[in-house]
Amino acid sequence: MPKYELDRIFQALADETRRSMVERLVRGPASVSDLARPLEMSLPAVMQHLQVLEACGLVRSGKSGRVRTCHIQPEGLRAAQEWIAAQRTSWERGLDRLGDYLAEEPQAPDQGLEKRSTS
């Protein structure tokens, strides 16, 4: 996935309202009204948040009659999860190396140094 698409996903998820919408949609499809119900904002404001989520590929919606139903797009979440997992793996490797280094038996300050003769 191109970096700019991943940037858009994380930018969308940076907002608490959009994260709550994603959390709700992970449990299953929901109408815009259902998504708006627990939020203290107007329906047009909810629609703006949904547009951001749709633009980055986290959510898709379809209209049937007068009801717009939203669905989660797992590919977008998967892309973010894969990036996070790669970063985690990198950090864990570094921390493992640090742990190994710290677990090594410490050497005395003069150990390993050649004794110099004084003339």
C-alpha cells in the first residue's frame, strides 16, 4: 500500500469520533442514523466524518431507498495492522538485542586490555 494511503488511514483514525464509528462498524453494518445516535452532533457532521472514512478506504456505504448503510472495509484496517506489526517486529528485535547485550556478563575495566610495560 502506498505511503500516502496509509497516511490517510491514520489521519482518519486520529479522530475519536471516526474511531468510534469504525469500532461500531467492526461489529456489523449500520445505518447513518444508527452511527449518529450515540454522538452529540448533527447528521451532516456525521456524514462528513463518514466521507473521510470512505475516502481513505476504511468504510463503504450504499443507499437502499432512504437508508444509507455503512460497512467496514477490512482491507484498510488490515493495511494499518500490517504496518503496525512490521514496526512492532522491528522494535522487538532491537529490544531483544538490547536485552542480550545487557544480559552479558560485565567485564572488569582492565579485562581484555593488554598490560603496558613501564620502562
